[in-house]
Amino acid sequence: MQPLTPRSYLFVPGNRPERFGKACAAGAGAVIVDLEDAVPPAEKAAARASVAAWLAIDKPALIRINSADTEWFHDDLALCRLPGVAGIVLPKAERVDDIASVERAGAAFILPLIESAQGFWNVKALSQAPRVQRLVFGSIDFQLDLGINGDNEELLYFRSQLVLVSRIAGIQAPVDGVSTAIDDHEQLRSDTLRARRLGFGAKLCIHPKQVGQVNEGFSPNKSDVAWARRVLEAASTAQGAAVAVDGKMVDRPVIHKAQEILDESERWNSLYKASCRIHKNNFLRPKKIFNP
């Protein structure tokens, strides 16, 4: 059984160490401690020191360092080898050489943020660089760089290209950008389902409120699982003969998709049961992060 990949990535400001633990408890697939946009220039060094002091093997997190064209980049690279650094998010990724610098610094995994025209132009090479785990779409900065006004069909081509490039490179499905409306649940749901339909595998979150809904949006729901079971049962009964489910023909790709859904549902169920066992003697109840 393949391990789960994160469905949600929650940002926490690197200059707010009192929030690090809360972010880790929010149920996100991964936490990104942000040393870039969330931290004012005057607080960069102090934030870096706070992150280094907090990191430990038992509370792994990703670190979004500052981009390669800033004065803080090389100092941030010192964090790459520290215990508890699960990987590095590289903002404004545009050159393979910059990814190579992060690799040489000891990063276990690298997630390049594609948020500029130059980064998108070079995305094929970036996706194939060593230790790149998956691409991340910095959709807001990307719109600004290209003068695009809109997050829907205006970015459809670019989102689809990131999905295609990731598949060709053999890396994990890309991560979609943030939804800025923290309390607009309908917009978040729409954004998440759009990303999933297009082939993205996860989404960035800027607030713990968004995590549960994003996790659910990228997980098999009850209707998906019920359909998959009907397909596999019908295929098993047919023993190779042509068969239809819900009025639609079932062929090998459909059977394969149904099996993927059930396998994923089983993995999420196993994760939730393990979470319940871990927390059964605690006052905290584990957050349900899927809805199979």
C-alpha cells in the first residue's frame, strides 16, 4: 500500500513561534513555516533563529525559505540539514541552479513555488531537478507577474500545464495556490474541487479553518466509494464480459480508477484509526480529515 501524500499544506508565520504547535495540531498534511512573505525584513534573523530552536524530529515541518535573489537566502540554507526539516519550499523558483543550491545544502525534498513567468517557462527543467518532490503553484504572485486578472479560466492553461509536467517528470501531483477568503466556505470548496478536477493533488492553506475542508475535498467521498464498490463488484461478477454500471460501460480504465478510489479510502481510514488510537487517552479529539 502506497503512503499518503499531503492533501493540505498549512502556512504558519516564522516570526510567530507560539503558533507553530497549533499549526501542527490543525490536521494539515504538512505544515510550512514561512520565513518569506510572512516575516518583515527586520525580523528575518530572529525568525530563523526561532525556527531552528523549535525544530525537532518528532515535529517535522517544511520551511519556506527566502528566494535566491534575496540577502537572506544563503543564511536560510543553514536550516536545510537540521533535524525536523521535512523539506524546503523554494519561492520564486526560476533556475535549476537555485534548486541545486538547496540540494547541496542538504534538503531532503524540495518543493519549487512556480509564481512567475520565468519559473513557468522553465518548469519542465525545474520539475526534473534532483530531490524535487512536487510543484507548488503560487497563483497570486503569478497573476501579478503576468498582469492576469482572475483565478478561474484565466489560469486554466497554466494549471493544466503544471499537472502535465508533473506527470511527465514522475513526481507527485502539484499543489494549488491559496484561497484568500478565509471565511468563504463555498469559495474554498469550489476552489478545492476545481483543483482536484484539474489533476492537482493538494492545496495551500493560510488558516487552520481551511484545512478540514481542503482535506475533505481531496479525499474520496461517500458517493465516490459507493460507485467504486459497484464497479468492482460488477466487474468481478462479469468475469471479463462487457458490463455497465449506472448506465455507463465499464472498461479497464474505469476498473482501475475504482480500485484507486477504494485503495485511497482505505489508506485514509487507516490513518484516522491510527490517530484515534494515539489520542484515545488524551482530552484532544483527532480532527476527521476525510469523509469516505
